[in-house]
Amino acid sequence: MKLQYTIPADDFTRAGEASAAVKATLKRLGFPSETIRRVAIAMYEGEINMVIHASGGEATVDIFPEKILMELADNGPGIPDIDKAMTEGFSTAPETARHLGFGAGMGLPNIKKYTDELTIHTELGKGTRLCMVVNVAQ
Amino acid sequence: MTIADIKRILNAEVLCGEQHLEKEVHNACGSDMMSDVLAFVKDQSVLLTGLVNLQVVRTAEMMDMLCIVFVRGKKPTAEIIALAEEFGIVLLQSPLRLFSACGLLYQNGLNG
Ligand SMILES: Nc1ncnc2c1ncn2[C@@H]1O[C@H](COP(=O)(O)OP(=O)(O)O)[C@@H](O)[C@H]1O
Ligand SMILES: [Mg+2]
């Protein structure tokens, strides 16, 4: 099963809608709650990043019985130094993001923590593509 | 304790979810940083926060929480209340500050 969403640019009020929809679908399909939570958190942080750091983008979620694949692609500025970006507490987020409870530099570390595989493809000035895999708990 | 107990202890007003007040809760967390909630929370079912926006409700829903307490008398918008209602999350509003609200609940047996 394949789900696709467009993450709107600069719209903080809608950030998280796609993750909530994915969560509801996985729940309906009867996936274990721990798996659902890991998928939802990883996708939510990714979605928030696309709104704060890029100008929205596309999310694709592939659901298999044994694993969930998520791909978040944006046409934002790209990430100059991935190692640095993965460091807990590193953030270039503007003050506005902090007012919303994000921008503490915990997003990518959270994504790493909750996924089984994380690959980041990024090109400066072109965009970023996050590929995430969560294996379904047996 | 139940959500109704929280309402009483924190002298709170119910903004939505009146029908869920008898639900049992055992753990809570207090934070204004949603990424921290997403990173460290395990099975806490109550979120106390001074932050008021839609992302607070979305974060609570991601974590399967049952109740959000907005401290310092902060008033959420109709849109925030509507989203909480859609998710079946109880919204409470307390005049207390975050530290005092957490302390009182802890004192009354709610764990971290
Ligand atoms: N989609 C993205 N496009 C461009 N830069 C990004 C993107 N996602 C993350 N980053 C960069 O990586 C940093 C760390 O991200 P993250 O850990 O989510 O923290 P935060 O979002 O709180 O800043 C960001 O501050 C930003 O510089
Ligand atoms: Mg982030």
C-alpha cells in the first residue's frame, strides 16, 4: 500500500497532518502500537523539518507487512554538513520554530533513534531526501 | 488518579473532552519543547505545558496521550480545541505555573 502527501510550505498549522494520517492508517491496518509510534514520530519530525528548513515537499509511505518505508523529499537549501546536523542540539532553526516547541536540534537525532534505517541524500541548493525504514515489531 | 482528579488538584477548567474525565492516568510529563516530548516520553498519558499551539495537540496525539494541561491560564484557540476534540484528547487549563502544577500532581501520586 502506498500513501502520498504534499507537505505545504511555511504552514506550521498543517505540519503533522500527514504523519497523523499515516498513524491512523497503520492503526486501522492493525500494526503493533510500538511500530506505529516509531513511524509517526520519525515522520512527524521529518515533516516539521521540511516546513522549518525547506519549503515543504513530498512524502511517500510504502506499507509492507514486515516494514514501513518513508521517503521525505524537499527542494530546500540542502544540508551542508550531515554529521553536524545529526548532532543532538545542533540547530539552525529560527526563533519562530522554537516558539512552536521545535528547533532544539533534536529532530534528526530523534529520527535516527526511532528508525531502523536512515539515509539522507542532500545537495546544496537542490534539496534533501530522507529515506527511513521502520521494521515491524514481531 | 483520574483526569477528573487532575482537574480538581490543579483547579483547572475543562476546555474539551468532558466525557473522558473518568479515564485513569498514571504518568505525566511537563515540557515546552515538543521534540523532547517526542524523544523521551514513554507511556505518559498527560502533558503539562506552557506552550499553546496546534503542534502541542499533534505531539500529544503522536504519543497516544489522553490529556493536555495548559498552565499559567493560557487559552488555546478554537482551532486547537477542535483538533483535540477530533483526537479525543481532554484539554485542561490551569492558572498554576508549570513547576507548581507538576509538583502538585507528583505529590498526589502521579509519576514521571
Ligand atoms: N529538510 C532539511 N533541509 C535543510 N536543512 C535541514 C533539513 N532538515 C534538517 N536540516 C538541518 O539540520 C539541522 C538539525 O535538524 P534537527 O535535528 O531536526 O533540528 P532542528 O530542526 O530542531 O533544527 C537543522 O537545524 C537544519 O540546519
Ligand atoms: Mg527538526
